[in-house]
Amino acid sequence: MSTVDVDCTGVTTEEAFWDRYVYIVKPHGAEFFGRNLDAFWDAIDGGGPGFPEQDVVRFINTDDLKRIKGGSFYKTLCELAKESRCGVVTFE
């Protein structure tokens, strides 16, 4: 089982989150990944562009991430990860 940690320290914008995700995870079809919540859902639930090759993707040090859009961005990410049927994505 392969695991990758995405350190979210200093991630204070959605753009920075998607940049960090693509840079660290190097997901399948990264060049076609839409870098938004809908695209992330398509990737982690349906295996679309942006799907991680690893068995587990852990987002760590998420305090800065929790401040984006008053916390709603982080909350939505967590809900998507929880509802996904493929792969394991966690936020810590």
C-alpha cells in the first residue's frame, strides 16, 4: 500500500491547494484535471483526471487550509473524501 502526505502548511488559497495537490500527488491525467471541487469529486469518486495513483492520500497540517472561505472549502473537501467510493483520502 502506497501513501503520500500532502503538507498543507501555508496553503491559504484554493489555487495554492490545487497546485500543492498536483505537485505532490502527481495524479493521473493531471494536465486535464480541472482544479476545482467538482473535478476533485470526479477524480476521487470516479477515477477521472486528477485521480491519485497512491492507495492513500493524507492531507496534513491543515490549519491554514481550514481558513479558506471561512472554513467552507475545507469542510467540502472533507465531505467529498468521506463520501468517495474509490481510494482513500483523509484530512488531518
